[in-house]
Amino acid sequence: MNHINTLTGDCMFYTKDHKSGFLFDHGPFHWLDQKRKRLLDKSWAKLFREEILPNLPVNKLAPFYNAGKGAPTKELHAMLGTTVLQQMHNLTDEETVSHYAFNIQWHYALNITDDADAYLSLKTLWNMRRLLTENNLHTALFDTITDTLARAFSVDTSLQRLDSVHIFSNMRHLGRIGLFVRTIKKFLINLKRHHRELFDTLDKERTDRYLSKKDESVFSMVKPSESVKTLAGVGDDLFFLVEQFKEHTAIASMSSYALLVRLLKEQCVVDTGTISIKPNKDVPSDSLQNPSDPDATYDGHKGQGYQTQLMETYSPDEGQLSLITHVAVEPAHNSDASALMPAVVDAEKRGLIPQEILADSLYGSDDNCEKAQEHGVSVVSPVMGAKSTKALSLTDFVVSDTLTVLACPEGICPLFTKQKKNRYRAAFDPADCSACPKKDECPVRQGKRGSYLRYDEKTLRIARRRAKEKTAEFREKYRFRSGIEGTISSTDRKTGMKHLRVRGLKAVSFCAVLKAAAVNILRAAAFQQAAVA
């Protein structure tokens, strides 16, 4: 093997050339019997070793190592690969260290050929994960893995589908009383630890309510009839603490104090020194859900946590490899309507842009469809909103290429048509409209001087989309959208994506993005073996 050592940081930047072959065919794993070699060749490990490992973006790590200092790093291709394998198999840190040390399949996939390299400490794993997370390098890892597989398997990206999945981080779901109590307790613990002299100035009865296990347990036994009174009490304590320390610069800079201020603003109304608790309906969906995970927000349908946007390729005949091409993690309260264009732009930047995207109605707003069309992407999605109860619609009228009405469904021509910017008006003879057998089903409305059909470009586009939804062609095409539900379910079963061991947007994003990359590897390995069989 050709080793490349470059002095670039507090540690020596150490990688191996994984693209060079061995002088002899048996290589360092010659001691494996033929049966176990065949198992390796049929598993994800062979694909990982040959296609993924040599192309991992270790160059992205170079800026974080300065020249001339420290001992060599662990082999960085193997380190990046380990972060992916941990998410692939949904392992704890301790389990990951054990697999790195003893799992032959991992050694083969990561090209660990020396027993001296087959050890990884927990601290090294934590440091690598922190480096990737803090610098958003896990997205580069996903992009590299996905782009490599797309090229290797000549994946057709013209047809794709998009949907979101709700994710729960490792936090407890709290009610409003629990949220107030936990946030106040977190602040008091930090205040006592770092500013004991100020903590001692507080009334002991007030602090014991939150720090004494015996007194705190009372909050968990509140009767429903007493919840309003209890909530008002903890609200008063919250307001007192915010006011008490707002002039102390050192306290005001504490993150736990900032959570107090946030909670007060989101959950309470302060009026001339008195405090009242907001009704549930007035609390914003991006409000604090748990002080242990300040980034988590609330979705009215799915609850507290985060959501991940996934876009994948598909083929009607299922004769090609399907890959997840885009993954993005965001707070739970974000609307799916704002996720379409970032997915399109990301795929376009990496050369994986689709010609057609299947998505549900939230993604398919008229504005999104128009913006996507500017990138050459057609969005196939049902139209949001209630459908008209009228039997006739704008699409039943004869409309010219310039969007002016030429005739009504009964073949009657308008007296005149007018256009002002993107708004249009067609005037019909009231006598004709009064005698029309379909007048009760028609969108034409009686005005002071005649019968008018008023519309704009957006209304016409939406009417045409609604008409297209009724066709067999649309139903045949749109039925493939449901396939991404299976992808979400499969991803969760294989990697545990929906329930993560971490908290915070960055950590959740790290895990979810690498789990999506792992799914692509497993899919590619299965597709490869099916082709061989």
C-alpha cells in the first residue's frame, strides 16, 4: 500500500491510498477461507471497500490540521467510513468501538490491514463526529457517497419523488407545567454551580420547589382541576427570576437564562408587572419544547421534534437502482411548501436534477410549480384547497394561446375581452346567459352591465391542473409517489432514523443525513447482488 502522510495540523494528516491494488491477489485477507470470502463479496462490505472508501472526502478535513504538530491521526478514510457504518447499523459509541476493533467485515470494508490500526478510542470517535457536525461536513459525506453510486450504477435521475419524515430526538415530551419546571430547574442548577453567592440570595422555599426531589415531585401529581392554578404559580416564579437577574450581565449571558426569557415570551403575557399564561392556541409552533433540546419545535399533526426531507429516484419498471438524492433536516414546524426548491437546487448543483418530481399537495403550490419549471422540473402534485362545487370550470371554456376566452362551453363567443396586467375579463350577453341551460353550473357571474368571467393566469393554471388530476394518465403517474412512504419505513427499520439518541439540530442532522447515505449503500449492494444473480 502507498501511504500518504501530510503534516497539516495538531496531528499529522494520515491517509492511505485505497485505490492501489495489492501485488498478490490474496492481499492481507488471504487467511479467510473461501466461504467467508464469498460472504464478504455478497455483502455491503465489498461495495463499500471498492466504491465508497477510496472516494470519501478526506480533503475536506485538511484545513482542520496545522502543519508540524502532534502524532499522526487515525487513517482518515477509515474514520469517515466508521461514522457512516455507525449510523448504518444504528450503534452506540461503545458498540462502534467494538466493531471497529473486532469485526472482520468492518476491517474488510475500511481496509484495516494492520492490527495496530484496529483500535479506536471513544474520544477519537467523539472528536471526529464533532468536527463533522460543527462544520456541516456530514452533508459533503452524503453528497460524495450518493454521487459516487449514481455514477457507478448509471442511475437515471429524471424521475424523483419527495416527502418528509418526522424525527424524535432523545428528549422527554413535556406538558406545559413540566416545561416550566424543567426550564426553571435547569437555570437554578447552573446559577448555583457558577454563581453561588447570587443563588443564596434567593428565597429557599422558592428554590426548593424546583431543586428538592420531594418538593419537585409535587408537580407530577397535579390534578387536572388544579393545573391552571399550578401553571400560574410556576409562571410567577419564571417572571420573578427573569426580572431578578436581567441587570446582571454575567447571568443574562447564560444559555439557561436565555431559555427563561424565551419561555416567558412564548408562553406568557406580561402587562404592567403582572403575568398571565397564554391559551394553548396562542403559543407559537416554534416555541421551546424541552430545555434539553432548544432546537426542537412542534408540528400540529406529528408532535414535538424535527422533520427530514427526503427525495429519491424511482423507476416505473423497477429495473434500476433507486437512490436518495437529497436529505435535509429542519425543525418540525417548518412547512413542506418551503422544502421543494432547496431540494431542486441541491440536486441541480450536483448534476442529479430530475425532470419530474412527485410530491403531495403541500409541495405543489402554484408558486413552487412555476419556480421549479424555471429549472426545467415538472412538479406532479394534487392542487391544494377546496374544489369548486360548480360542474363547469375555467377549463371548459375555449381559451387561446394568449389566455383570452374565445367561447363558453355552449359555444357562445364573448362580446369583448379585456386584459389588465395578468388579469383577464370576458363579457357575455346577459340574454344568452339567462337562457343557458347550464347557467347554475357556470362560473360566469352577472354584473351591472353584463355577465362576466374574471380570472388571472394563476387561476387558469390551477384550473388546468385540477382538470388533469381527473385523468387516468395523472392517476397512473401519481401512484408511484406512495413508494417513498416505503422508503421512509424501510429506512427507519434498518437504521432507526425516526428515534435518535441525540439532541439538537446539528446532531440530529448528522445522524439523519448519514443514515440516508447508509441506505443508499445498502440499496446499491442489494442491487449489485441481484444483478449478479
